[in-house]
Amino acid sequence: MEKSLKLETKYLVYCGLFAALIVVGALTKIPVPIIPFTLQFTFTNLAGILLGPIYGAISVIVYVLLGLIGLPVFASGGGIGYIFKPTFGYLIAFIIGAYVAGKMTEPHEKRNYKDYLKASIAGLSIVYILGFIYFYLISTFVLKLNVDPKLLFLHAFILPLPGDVVACFITALVAVKLPRAIRT
């Protein structure tokens, strides 16, 4: 019983640590032309891969809830009104992406760099697809903006894709190199 409690405490600490890392990642903007690049996806993806589907998703949920209660942890602030920002779909997608990446890398003992890379790319695909759909739907039907899907595809997919693909390679490398004690 005591061992199980320590295990739970360990994972709760890891969830809190990853929620904090996601905040740092969201607020760390790397200046690149047109769209600033953040480390938000990198840390949400690592949470799923290193903590597993449940605890990885919990880490991202904690981060999202912190932002929704008003803490300025999102890339552009925070608050309940953030739900109506077109980019909120990416935050929802981070939760699902972390879960899927975590699910794809269970059990960790049998995983290698290629497995982690596949999981990272799967997580990235989920983030891009769901984020794009939410962005378009909120912009068009809630905010009543005239959004050109082709232009949105350019700005929300093509331009940030190279940086996020590099993040997938880095995530896979980190997952392979971390000591087994960190991975669940």
C-alpha cells in the first residue's frame, strides 16, 4: 500500500513538473519569420511520451485549467474567454496529442528512437488537424471572420511545420536518453 502511494505521489510531482514546463514552453518564444515558435508542443509531447497517456494528458489538462482560471500561462494570456480564441483548439489538441503519443510508446522498455519519433509525429498530426479545424470553425462561425482556408493552411500548417518537426526529432532523442527512472 505504501509503495503504491509513493508511486502516485511521484507521478503527481511529474505532472506538476510537466505542467510548469509547458508554461515555460508557451512563454518561451523563439523569433522566426512570420510565426513565433514556442516550446509548448515539445513539452506537451514529452509529457505524453515520458509519463504515459494518462499522466501525460493530466499534465496538459492542469496547464489548460491554470490558463482558463485566469493565470497568464498561454502564449497570449489566459482566462475563460480564451475558449473563444481561434488558437484554443490547439490547447485541446495538446491534451489528445499527449495521450496518443503516450499510448503509442507503452511499454517503454521495448521502445527505440524510431518509436518515439513516430509517436511524436502522430501527436503533432493530431495537434495540427484539430487545431486547424477549431481555428477555422471558431473564426468563421463564432467570431464571424472571413477566413480563407488556404491562407490559414499556410500560416497554421506550412510555416510552423519545420520547427515542430525538428521538435519531434528532439523529443524522440530526449526520450531515448533520459534515465529509465523518469520514464513510466
